[in-house]
Amino acid sequence: MIYINNLTKLYGKYLAVNKLNLHVPKGDLFGFVGPNGAGKTTTIRMLCGLLRPTAGDITVGGCNMVYSPNQFKKSIGYVPDFFGVYDNLKVKEYMEFYGSIYGIDDRTVAKMTGDLLELVNLKNLEEQYVDTLSRGMKQRLCVARALLHNPDLLVMDEPSSGLDPRARVEMKEVLLNLNSMGKTIIISSHILSDIAEMCNSVGIMNKGCLVTAGRMQDILSMGVDKNHLIINVKSNMDDAVSHVKELPDVSINSVMENEIIINCSGSDEEVNKIIMSLMQAGVLIGGFRKEEQNLETLFMQLTSQAPSAMHPVNGMQSGPMPGSPVNPGVQPGPMPGNPVNPGVQPGPMPGSLVNPGMQPGPMPGSVNAGAQSEPLPELDFLKEKKEQDNTAQPNTEGGDKI
């Protein structure tokens, strides 16, 4: 689905993104994490065609950023970390406005608006003024707007930023629902617990480099050869410590007043042997639990080191896409039109406006406003959801479907 090869971004002499390589399969819910200044937002803006790379190549759904820029942007729906709303504009007018930017006629937008608003839990709010909505509602409305042109990829930069706990849960439900319909989603976030719960794959950036990327379960097990077994000891702590020291392939991590933390392989057989051995030695056990690796712990370990090498996991590290215009055996140089000197700020993207003070062109996913727009394809993921709902509960009211 997404192939990023040697993506690099220089701001003068500052290296914001350093030869990033990544492959995200179709249908993944991919979490993109890293400390402030790691290069996440810069990478996302290049992925969406909003920022020109100094070097490298991006392909989304078979569309190359350089060779098919218009089709490339049509395949992406972008939800930024901050977006403006408009005073005295109703929800349906907001959707119509963005529909016109995408080149979709008002009748089609009106038909899709109700279904998209229902999908993001904003049903029957078409007549509500946008500036009266809560921040969580505005975030979900922005998701609905980003889905208007039925993109293959939904990219979200800090979707839960500034949301209260309930709004975060609602946003999480929306994203999981979209992913279950087959949408490929990339989320950049600092809320690691949400990423760990939602995403099936993850990438960690630090100082412009992609430190590691892979399936969530493989990432969490990376570099872990010992698990922590926490045992609550009700009596005879000294005997428990002495006995554990005699056990093979087991070591003591720490001892507290009523708990002893043991390093072990964590297999069920080994845990049973340890507990039975302690009980046979006369130690009264109040309970025990395994403490396994979590994303926050791994994040702190990886981002506290200098990113000297990549750690590809489970095939997420990617070379050039088969059949792509980039020669797999050649290191890609600057993009067409880029200056050779990496210390020079690159010029405008092909097709962009030279004058920075002028109004920018169509947003990602939009079409040429001067051209006759093609009919919008049916939103297949919504259509499939409706068919499933109708199978479970027959529709007695009739009406059109998209």
C-alpha cells in the first residue's frame, strides 16, 4: 500500500528526516510515534504531498508522488493536528464547501453527508453550526470531511490532541470502525497507550531516523529475553530470596517489603515450577503476575539512544516498490527539479505556485477546479457496512444507498 524509499528532508543544513524507508501494508492501522522534533510531522506532510522532499520516493496505492502527483493526492485523506473552522457555517455547508474543493457536486455531497456523519457519530447534526461543536466533535467532523472523496489512505496527525477522555474513546472507536471496513490508516500520536490498543503495526522515530517498525506484537517482544515475574510474599521473605537464588536460569531483579521481582523466560511451565518450588520451601504466596514489555518502556529505551541503525521487524522495512520508476539497485538522488547542493533550500514542487504569497492550489485529494469533475466512485466501505447492517436487521423504511 505505502512504499517510502530513502525519504530525506533538509532545512538548510538541518536534517529533519534521514533516509527513511518504510512499507505499510493495505488495511493496516499504523501508529507513528516519536519524541518532539523526531520528524514525524515532516514525514506526514511529505507523505500527503504538502511538503517537498529533498530526496527519496513515495508510492501510495501504486501512485507515485513524482510521476503521478494528482492521482497521488486523490488517494489520501488528511486530518491535521490543527484545522480551522468557519464562523456561521453549518455542518452540511462545511461538507458542501469541501466537496466543491474535491470537485464533487452538491447532490452527491448531500447524499454522502448523512452516512459519513453517522459513521463518525455525528448523526442528525447537519444543521448545527460548526463553531458550536465541541473539540471532539470537530475532530470527528474533520475525519468525515477527509473521507468525502473515498481515499485509499487516511493520515491523521495527533487526532486525540486536546481531547477529554470520553472524546478520546469516541475517536478511537471511529478509527477502529474505519479500519474494520478495510481503510488503511496512519496515526501520529504521543499517547502511547492509545497506539498500543488500536494499532496492529507501529514505527518509532528518533532524531530524523526510523529506529524500528513492524507488527505490534513483534515490536513489543523485540530485545526482550527475560520477563518480570512479580510474586507477592505473605511470609518468609528471606527464605524466598534464598530459594530463588538457587533456581537455575532465574535471577532476582528487586526485593521489596512484600514483593519479589524475578527475571525469567516467562513461560507458563517455568512460572509453575517457580511457584511450586517456593511453596514447597514453606513460603506463603499471596499471588503472582507477569509484567511484560509495553510500548512506553520500549519507546523510552529506543529514543534514549542515538539512532545508529535501523531495526526492521517482520518485513516492515522496505526497498523500492516492484515496478516503481526507481531503480532498486541505485541510491535515489534529488527529486526532479531539486538543487544538487543539499544545503540549499529546494524550490517549489512541480505544479506548485512560485509566489508564496498566492493562494495555494487544491488540497490533498482534490481535483482541478477548472476541469470537469468525474463522477465520484461509490464509498464501497460504507456500502459494505450498510449491507451487513441490513442483513442483521431488514430495512423497512426504504431510501437510497450509496
